[in-house]
Amino acid sequence: MFLKSKKSLLVLAVSAIVIGASLIGCGKSQNNSNVLRVGLDDVTPPMEFKDEAGVTQGFDIDLANAIGKKLNKEIQIVPTSWDGIFPALKSNKFDCIISDVSITDERREEFLFTEPYLNNSQSIVVAKNSTIAKAEDLKGKNVGVVTNSTGEEAANKLIEKAPFELKKYDQTIQFFTDLKIGRIDALLTDVVTAKYYEKNNKEDYKVAVSDLNNEPLGICFNKDNTQLRDEVQKAIDELRAEGTLKNISEKWFGEDLVSNVK
């Protein structure tokens, strides 16, 4: 009886080791998988947006797919609203953010970034018939920004010099709609987005100021993910060298915004 019990305990112990090893193996396959999970807020054309068929496309989508090919990884898009995208990255809901992310000193304190891959700046967009032509003209106006964006940061600086009413939005498309129907007088957004809306809605919008600051875009990672950041940086360098990055830029912007990033 005693010997039989010892044998049973040995079998159970071996089984536990096998099961534990299997679980560890599963964990490794998840952490080192052939999938690159990309967080993005797909409401910011031409960087990332859904077309009429509901398919997500844009500059950052093409960039992510090109990086995936270089790394031999499948790209898994994880749509995430902008106001929660950085906390979601910290919670490892995805591996990186490729979503029109401006590189700022504040963000560098919390996250890792690739080198800039695209030139960008904050801009002021107004209605086609507006007389607003410079930042000082915003005084007394209603101005829209996306919450927690660098546009909001720029607005908070401008408002000290030319006080105006600030209205915050969750999505880019919302404040462009409000500008079109006259609910706001101007909005602050990335110049790449501003020019896209101006180009495709010439009767509705114009870019009054295109260079409020310099905000190049980069891919964002958690602080402890240096290895993946370096792998992605290598892929970007190769895409730039072979001309693929330039082709993507010309496809979406009609010009090269990637070869001489400031």
C-alpha cells in the first residue's frame, strides 16, 4: 500500500512537470510570436481610417504592413480610442502604437520611440471663407482640439496670448464636421491631417497656419521593449533606404515627407 502510494505520487509529480512545461511553452509562443500587435485610433485620415467598406487603411497601415514583412510577422491591428491608447500600451494590450504619434519630451519620459519616420507639425484649419490667417486671430473664437492630443497642448499655449473658447473632441472627424457646419471657428490638428482634409474638401476647409511647431512622428513602445523597438527601427531604415517609405508617402500625401525628417 505504501509503495503503491509512492508510485502514484511520482506519476502525479511527473504529470505536473509536463503540464507546467506546456504552459511555459505557451507563454513563450505568445510573447515571442510571429504577430505584431499594433494599437491605433482609426479615425484620423490619411494616417489611419476606415473606408466606405469598413476596411482600415492609411499611411500608418501601409507602414505597419511593410514593417511586418521585414520582420516576418503578421500585423494585428487593435483599434483603440486615442484617450485610452497610451494606458492600453502600458497594459500590454498591444506591442506598439503606430498611430500618428508625435514625439514629445513628455512622452519620451514614459515610452520608447523609434527615430522620426515622418515630418509633421501642428496647424490651424478654418472654414474656406474664414478671415483667420494667423494664431493671434483666434482671439475670442471657438477652437476645437482632440482631447489629450498635441493639438490640445498647442492650444493651451496659444490661449495665453490670444484667449479663446476651447472645445474638446474625442475624434478628429467630429471637429471637422463641427467646423464645416459653423459650430467652431477653427481647429488645431496635425498638418498631415489638415492638408488631407483641405485637399479632399476644397470648398469647405483651408489651412490657415501650417507650421505652429515641429512634431515629427514615431512608433511608440513600452520602456522595457528595447529589443522590439530596435528591430522595428532596423526595418524602417531598410524601408527608407530602398524607397518603400517614400512610395507610401507619395501615395497618401502626394509628396515625400519621409526622406528628410527634422
